[in-house]
Amino acid sequence: MIGYIQLWSPYTERMVCASSSSQTIMSRPHVHVFGDGQVKINLIGPDGGAPSLVWAQGMKGGNDVRRAVQIVQDQQEAFLARWREIHG
């Protein structure tokens, strides 16, 4: 089963945090941001702190990507709380 959180932002079309209850899918806490393209952002960076960009496809220039990362950073705790509700 897949669960989704959709959060809307004036800077991007939508943000989605997707999860699966399947034990075969092991993933770091992350969100996908969709607009003209999409990005995947880990909610906890490699240093254990700020969110970090995993990949970006088709976003218009670097500004949209930077905005997406900034929004996720600003909402990091809310996203992590919801991730934990879904994954336990």
C-alpha cells in the first residue's frame, strides 16, 4: 500500500511524500517535489542535518531546485514527523 502526503506551495506545483508498507522498499526519509520537472530531496542530509538534494529532472533552472530545497528545509520537522507516522 502506498500513502501520500500532498503539500502545496506557491513556488512549486506540489510536494509529495510517498511511502510503502512493503518491507522490500528501504529508503531514507525523503520527499518528491513536482512542478515542471521533479526533484527528490532526502529529509536528513549525509551529515545528519539539513535536507539534501538527491536528484533533479526537468526543473527550470537552478532557482526552482533551490526553492524546493529551501521549502523542504523550512518544513523539515513537519515532513519528518509525517514520515515517522507512516513508517513507524
